[in-house]
Amino acid sequence: KNEVEQSPQNLTAQEGEFITINCSYSVGISALHWLQQHPGGGIVSLFMLSSGKKKHGRLIATINIQEKHSSLHITASHPRDSAVYICAAGGGSQGNLIFGKGTKLSVKP
Amino acid sequence: NAGVTQTPKFRILKIGQSMTLQCTQDMNHNYMYWYRQDPGMGLKLIYYSVGAGITDKGEVPNGYNVSRSTTEDFPLRLELAAPSQTSVYFCASIPGGGYEQYFGPGTRLTVT
């Protein structure tokens, strides 16, 4: 069993839909990261959170430490949100991360 | 700031050849990382460094070497390329533990 599991692996949505991507982890962490990988391959950090909820624009990330579960929500999805979303569990002082396999999101106009 | 830069963007190697993947950051970050990304798999840590002169193995270090002589540069060396090293390689950096990682654009390497 992978230490960081994401679901679903693939997700197709219509523009405007509310989207949820889930991440479960089995390791102890100091923070949970959400990353976005664009179709061109570049990776950017979206969120780093250790408790509660964070919001940037239409993106919301939540984490439940007791259940070892995090979710990434996208409200009013748009075709430009099409990307691979990666969850990563971080622990320790060296900043090392354990990555999920990613969720490929495609938003159709 | 240019952030994290990687060269080359693409490379094709023959089996047994050697090469160095370059990674440079201009943010004065102490911590740097090398990952590989294989199709359908999560990023895997190859090597990391918490400061100049300090390097350590990650999850998949075999077949690779690194050095960290300056804060800015963290090159990854492949000595005897094998087809199993065909992958996309990403370099990343952070100021210290507990921060979001900044990624380079990646190097796509094919070994044939």
C-alpha cells in the first residue's frame, strides 16, 4: 500500500462544476502539500497545510489530521484548471516529501 | 529572480554514456532536492542537500551522484546511463524545513 493515496486517478468535469480530489496518507506528517502540474510539465505549489483549511481564489484545501485525510476543492471549475494535482506528505526537518501518483483533471467547456 | 533553473530541457543518451543535469537556484535556499517522475508514478526522491557540502541519499539513489559545492548549484550526475533511468527529472529548493517547494521546469531524459 502506498503511503500517500489519491483518488480519483482521473477526473473529467464540465466547466462550472465543483470538483473534489481526495488524499489519504498513512505516515506521520508535519504538513500536507498540494501541487499542480501543468500540461507542459511545470510543477507549482498550491498549498501547504498542517491543520484546518486554506483558500486561494477558487481553490480550497482542507485537512483532517485525526483521519489522515485531505481534500482539494475547486469551485466553478474552468478549462484552465485542467492539470495533474499532486498530494504530498511532508515530515521531518529536512523537508522531504512523499508524493501521491496524482489526479489528472480535465475540465471541458 | 529566475527561481530554479535546469539544463538541459531534453537529452537523449546512449546506454553507458554519462551526463550531468544542472540545477541552479538564485533564492539563497539552503535545501535542494532531485526527483524523478516516471509515467503513472509519484515523484521519487533521488538525493537531497540541506546546505553546501552536505548531501544525502533519498529513496532511489542508485546510479546517480550529486555534489553541493555552493548554495546555488546542485548538479546530478549519471555515470553509466541505463534504460531504467529514462524519466523526467525535477530539481526543487526550499529556504529550510517546513516550507513549500519551488520546482525547476524539469529535464526529460531518454536512454536508448
